Amino acid sequence: MSQSKLPLTLKTYSVLPDNRSPLERALELALSEALYSIDHPYPELLNAQKTPKGVITTLGIDRQVPVWDSTDTEQVKRDRTQQAWRNRQLSGTRAGFIKALGQMGFGADVTPWFKKPNELEPYYFQIWVYAADRVLTPEINARIDQLLTEMKSERDSYVMDLARESISTPRIAVAAEIGITMTSTPFVPAGSETNALTHTGIAQHLRIISTSEPARNE
């Protein structure tokens, strides 16, 4: 049994009134013991990267993370909670969209209307969202749409395309098999013979993009 860390004064002092029951006093002591059994809850308790796993959701609610999915990995939840206030400061900006989507595990490319004046109306922006090695589902589309709606400026509208990409790196390998004929006296052949077998392999980069129907948000 571990030794109690409850200060001696709290074992005799009570915040309950004089007409407290033995059960109420027992609950007060039990809760106090549980609180003091935690080693140094601050400052790590409010640090999204170091707080206990069971506290991440509560901390995310406290920092008003706009879109929360319980199926996200623990690291994604920690990153989004840590950057929640910074994301709000960047709301409505290209950097803000890319940063927030990156924390959710998506790549993004954002083009404002003034970059494509012949294609986009004023205060529209076009955004490509890339999901690497992830199955595209209606739930993912809804989460991204909810995030963009939460972060965009009031006057802004957007056209979104969701794509799945796979990127590989080409490799070239060469192997050579070499044979050497050695001579010894008194036998000396007229010439030496070398046989070599070369194998060459080439890997080609293949990129497949499957896009969803464009989503136009008014």
C-alpha cells in the first residue's frame, strides 16, 4: 500500500459543516486523497503534448477546437488542441487553412480569387485537399467542410475538391557479376576471359488522383 500524501492538516480540517454525516466526511477524505495522489499535475496538465491521454478531449473542448473526431489518432488530437488558439488567429487566411488541415493529416493547396480572376468570383477561393493513403468517405468530406466553414471569413465562399494521392520515389539499380581467370606457371593461356551479367531495374512514379464532386459553399 502506498503512503498517503494528504497533509496532516487536511486530515483534521474539513470544509463541511458541523452537522456533516460520517459518510460525507469519508467522501471528502477519499476525494482529497485522490487529488493529492497525483504527482505535480501542473503545468503539464494544460500542455496538450504532455497531458494524460484521458484529459486531451476535455482540454480540446476548453480551447474550443472547432471540429473534433473521436476516431482521430492521439497525436492528431494533441496537435489540434495545442494549435487551437493559433488557428483562430489565422482564420480566413491561406496559411490558416493549410495549417489546420495539415494538423488533421491532409495536404492542401489554396488559391484565392484574385489569383484566378477569370475563373473565380470575388471573395471566392479554390481549395484542393489531398488525403494520402486514406479512403475518402462522406464523413471526411463533412469534417473538412465543417472546418472550412468555421475558419473562413464571413464574406468568403469556397470551391473545394477532395482528392486521394499516392506518391512514390523512382529507384534505379545496377548489378554486375564479374568472373576473373587466374593463371599459374607453367600454364599461361593466350588470353583471359571475363563474363559479366548486368541487371537493370527502373521504377516509374505513378500518381493516381480520384476526385470528389466540387463543393461550392455560398
